[in-house]
Amino acid sequence: MTAPPPPMPSHWHCYRWTGERRTYDDESTRRPPHLVVGDIPPQEWKRIAAAGAAFMASEVPPLEVPHWLLRPARMIKATFEAPDKAAAWYRDQVSGLSPSFLTDHDKDSSRQAERFAAADDRLGWGGDVVGGWYLRGTGFASVQVVACSANRIRPTIPCPMG
């Protein structure tokens, strides 16, 4: 007997970060102050996040995608209840960034079409979408759409919007 699929999230929060590669490569502010392996209660997530001032203040993407949900709501760029709307936001962000991508491989329109189809599929079943690209010069860009209420990877992390 197979278990029923998890319920769809009630919404997705969208995040975008563009900055220097060396800032992105510094993992110290990209992880909460305690390693958490299993699920813990929502109030424990809040306590752990609050203990890491650098993690909470950083706008650099966290190492684990659902950890965006631990950060302040002011970091959210958009929120959508429908997966197709979240996918459209992702497409718009990536399309706007693509002229600055470092490699022709990342700029390739057929590759982008595959990326967008995969994002549509992933959001359609309640997953997260993550993209990161090196930019011309020394830049890096990250575009992430994170399922909330509940996230499939970390279902007990509370929604940053309360």
C-alpha cells in the first residue's frame, strides 16, 4: 500500500539575489547556526534562526532552499498561490537576467525552454525551483521559488508571513 501524496502547498514565496561570487561562495552566512537533520517543531525552527544574527540578516541564498522560510518576510520578492503564476515569475526573472549570463550554454534558448518546462512541472506537484548562474564579470544570480505551508523538504518550518 502506497502512502498518499503530500498535500499541495498553499503558496510559494519567490526570492532573487544578485551579487558578487565571492559573497555567494562564503557559506558562513548561508547556513543557520545549528545543523538540523530531522523535522523539529515550528517554534524550535524560530529559536534556531533567531540565534544566528548573520544568517537572518544575510540576503544571500541559504545552503538549503527551505531555509529561506526562516528569514524575514521582507526578503520575499513575490508570493503566489497558483503554481503557474509562480512559474511565470521565475521565467520573467531568468529571462531578464539571461543577457548577463557568463556562458552561451546558459543563454541558449532551447536550454532555457527545458529549464522553464522543468520549473512548470516541479511547481505543478508542489516542489521548489532553484536556479543559479554566473554572470559576466564577477557576479552571480540566484532565482528561487520556495513552497510554503508546507514545504515538502521541511514541512515544519513556519511561514515567514505568519
